[in-house]
Amino acid sequence: MKNKHTLIIFIVLAILLAGSCSTTKEEMGVPQTRNYKAIVADSVVFEWLSELDLLDYNEETEELLLLDKTSNEVLIINEEGELLSQFNPHIEGPNYVGDYDFGWTFYGNDYLICYGTYYFHLLDKEGKRVKRFPYPVETNGLWMLDYNPRMLFDYEYQGVDKFVAFITAPQGPSYPSLNYYDSIEMVYAIDVQSESGYSIMSKPESSTYRNLKGYVDHGWPYMTNYFGSKFAQIHSIDSMLYIWNAEGDELLNSIVIPKEFQPDYEVKSYGDSGKPDRFRINSNVYSTKDYILLHSLKIIPESIKSELRNKYPRYWESEEYREAVQKYMDANYLVFNEKGFLGELKYETGPTGVNRLSTKKDFIWKDRRYEDERDYRTFLKVKIVPVEE
């Protein structure tokens, strides 16, 4: 009888402990993981022949900022698909911003900011320049980056509009070096009134890059502004998703990416030449008011691409390249909030293009892809929702 009573006590204690652990985890704010899906909630149809890039969305005025990829014209439309403004800032004249740019954002409800070549430009919504001012740091050049990362962000803090810019090649220690990873500053908070700025969101000491003992890539910071002055930030081979408050340059949280989705790469010693192979990277980050979406991408290793470049002038059209795509490339979409990892996302949106645009509402903008030519463009409001168990 004694043994029987002891067994019952152990079972009860085990149940109580299990419930206690679960409750403690919830009380600590650690989210439970589940599956998510992306669905089309609404769409905007805009009568336009050329391909368009999504640049920005103004939540208050419900306007989309677009770039015509053929003519380099900037367009503003509303959610009824009506054209509100159209201008070309890349033609020399009083409103010229350079032959190309690195991004645009709405600035409040009445202005735009262009990240031009060596200058930022404040313009009205008809494309007339109000002022221009230089970057807050000298640069060694400028880089056009893969995977179309957002490089300019407007946000509001205590009723004041501010903006953040990602500057790819500020002067400082040369790449590749440990000093480069330790001290290079690429993200700047910029004040339009004083035309000055200061660095924020530097790589934390715990960053993978600062503990490599070699080099892999430049460690570009990819960001999304998901609420107020809060940003989510990733780097291509870092194992963390960082949550920052741009005001006060405060690191709010460092979230470990699940092990099966962490970047996979080789490291080259300082002094070696060539690009290391990368097999999985963090390629971009997006957000809604409720979710942060990390795009984890398996890619073709650099050594394979190098071989193909040497064999074929247009290697991307070769059968071997198509075989490499099938062998190496794959994508995962990971859902987070500012407390932790929530689960994996599956798209149920039909064929879409590569354009994605974060919002502070409950959806992400995406463009619909068509196999045939159309005289209109469709932009989708894509929502992230839990999969019903």
C-alpha cells in the first residue's frame, strides 16, 4: 500500500510541475510556437503598363509611393488606384536627385525624402525640392544591394517626424578586418531641421560578426520599422534578430533564430582573398503591427556561381545554373514578435513578385505577378494569420 500511495503522489507532483512550468513560460512572456499562413485580404488595381517598385506606404493618408522601373518616374497613388502625383527626379534640373537613388519615404503627410547620391533631399509631393543636405558621414562609395532591402525609414516620435538611413560604405576601417566588424557604423538617425545625424543600432558585442575570427561578408544591417520608433534588425549571417528603439539607441531584445534556420557559411581568414561560401542567409525582414517576418534563404554557394560565371557569359541562362537553383535554393519565412519566435509561415497568395513592403497596419503589401503582359498593376494586402489547429 505504501508503494501505491507513493506512486500516486509522484504522478500528481509531475502533473503539477508540468502545469507550473507551462504557466511560468507564459508569465515570462515567451510566445508559444504555431504555424502561420499569409493570405490575400484586399487589393489595389492601378492602370499602368510598366513594372513598378513599391517604395513606401503612408498609413494616415493611405497612399502608396511607387517607382516606374522603366522611366524612373516617381508616382503616388491612393487605395482606389488613382494617380495623385507623377514626376521624374532623375532628370537634371532644379529638382534633380541624381541618376539613381537608394530609397524614398513619406515624411509626414506633406513631404517626401529621397536618399540620393551623396545627398538627402526633402521634396513636396509634386516632386519640387524644398532642401537638400549631405550625409552625416563621409563615404568611400555606395553599394547597390541584393534582395532589395529598405534603406530609408520615416517614423514619428512624440509628434515629431524623424528618419533613419542605412549608409553602406561610411569611412572607417577597411573591409575585411576585425576593426571593420567592431567599429563600422552604418545606421544613422537624421534630423531634417538641423541637417545633422548620429549613428545608432551598431552591431552588439554578442553579434556573430564580432566573434568570427575571420570574414564572411560585409554584414549589412537589414531593418524594418514596425511600431513608433521600434525597429527589428538582422544581418545576413547573424544568429540573432535584434529589437531596437531608435530613440535613445536602446537594444530592447536579442532573439535567437531557431537552430534549423540559422545561417550556414564558411569563414575565410583575414588576409585570404575571395568570397566565402554561404549556404543559408537572413536575406530580409518585414513587419506588420503584430508580426515581424524574417526571410531565411538557402542560396547557391559563391564557388559554384564563380565556376558558372567563368564558363558562361550569361550564366543565369544556362542549364547548369537552373540545376544549381533546384539543388541549392529554398526559402523559409519565420514569424516573430518583439518577444520571440512564433512559428513558420506558408504563403497562400498565388503568384506574387519579389516586392514586399512593411506597414504599421495589419498587412504587408505585395505585387501580383502575371505570366502575360497587362496594362495594369495589382498590389495585394497580405495578412499573416495563425493556422487553425
